[in-house]
Amino acid sequence: MTWQGVALAMALTLLSRQPVLAATTVCVLTPRLSVNASGEVVAPVPLGAPTLLSSDSLDEVRIERDGEVLWQRLAQADQPIDGPIPWPLAPIRPRERLLLLLRPRGVSPDDYAVVILEGDPADRMGRAQAERNGLGSDPIAWWRSIQGAFDRGDISLGLALLFAFDGPSSPRLDNLRRAVFLAGCGGGGGDAHGAPARIGATLL
């Protein structure tokens, strides 16, 4: 199989396990989402500065802590928010919890998809950061690390590395990024351990 085929197969494997959670939805590609026992949509964060990426156009992206707005981006009337957003704040600390609010294009100003961003345990975040630091700017090393994360079921880290803003460019890395983005969240069902995920917008 060519590397293009491997990239597409990897993307489709990821997408086939996604949860589809509600009717009015936002497709979140990274960070990877899951649903906890309380029904909350949670994004475990292995690297402290996650890229924020939805395949849908957005009118607003907001980050809060305990009701305080830490950061906000609003779309212009003729210019929606599209594409990846680099992490705009200090890195998330182990076990720290922040709220990420995403408002899809064209919905009510009070209609948001709400995600809890939660830093992983300190030992896991330390290992993930050490792995990332060891990659340098070598595209082959990044590819192997991303592929290794997916192979062992560490979808959160695989997606975090794949869409990291400081990650290198190469034909097969770019092809995989493109394949995941274009596939979006698909239309199939799945369990709460897959990624990417489509989450419901709720009235706040």
C-alpha cells in the first residue's frame, strides 16, 4: 500500500469509531473528545498547548475558567472562523479543567457546544511532552510517533501531534492531515472512545 493509502486508511479508521452525540452539532477534530459517566463531553489533553480544530465554520470560540472568560474569538460578518487555532493561553496544567465553548456558524448567540478541556495526569503529560520534544523537526520521526500513537490506541496524543502547530510539513503528514480534515466526523455511529467527534450545541 502506498503512503497515501496508509494515510487515508488511518484517517478512516479513526473516523469509524467516533460518537455522534446530537442533532445540532459541531465536528471537533482535535482535541479528541469522549463522553464521561456524567454525560459531559471531555477532551483529555496530553500536550499542554492543544491545537483547536473543527471542520465546521464557527461564529465564536471561547475559553473559560470558573465562569471567567480567559480568551475569545468572534467571527466577522463575512468571515467565519475556519481552520486550526493555536492554543492562545498558558499551557494547560495536569488535571487543570477549562471550558471550551464553540458556537457554530449561523446559530443563536446562546447556542454553544461545550467541551471540558482537562489536562492529563502529570506523568502522562510529562511523557507526552518528552516524546514531542524528542522529535525535533524530522518529518519521519513525527510520522513514526503519530503512527505509533494510533497503533497503540493513544488517539489523543496521535491527533495532538498530527495537528501540532510546530509540527513539520511533509507530503504524507500533510496528506493525513488533509484526509482527516476532509473526512470530518462522517455520519456513522461509534462508542465514546473514538475520534474525531461530533458534539451537540446546548443552550446556556
